[in-house]
Amino acid sequence: MNNKVLFPQVDHVEANEDEVVLSLTIPAGLYYFKGHFPQAPILAGVVQVHWVMHYIEQYFDLKIEQYLSVDALKFQVIIAPEYQVKLILKKMSDLKVSFNYSSEHGAHTSGRAVYR
């Protein structure tokens, strides 16, 4: 049995066909914090992008196999354990979705996922 916590807690979702707003709590026991870094854990950028792909597939039905690239990727403010984060996914076209993570700590990460 796998007890690893791999995703944030989803506290609230507002969704329509072109936009999804997820209110997330980043659990202190998240698997990805182990070793990254022990004294001051931060959420790795690759994990943030993985979550974006997961939620895009869930809400917009764009399959990971169709993923082509992430454009205009910017990491601005770290995400730490217990942060309350908002992830906004906006469908820009049938094959492009913008995303951004933000919280009371500022704008964390943004970019555009492009599919084929």
C-alpha cells in the first residue's frame, strides 16, 4: 500500500469550460519535500508543472501524451509547506492552457502548457 502524499489538498474548485480555479493547501507531509531541502523545504518546479498537467487532463481532457511544451515558464516565489495556494488554469485555445500559482506570499509560478 502506497501512503505517499503526492498531491495537494484540494479545498475548493470553481470550473467552467474555459477556466478552472483550484484552492489548494500544500501539505507539510508531501512526499516531494523529502530531501528538497531538509532545513527549508520548497516545492520543486517540476512538481508544480506535473500538477498543472494532471489538472489540465482532469478538467480540460487534454491528455499528457498530447503534451508538447511549456512556454513562458516563470518561477518567482517559492512554495513552502502549508501554503494556501490558488492555481488558475485558463484555456487560451483548444491546444494551449495558461496557468499560474499565487497566494498571499505573491505570484509563485506561471506559464503556458502547449499540446498537439
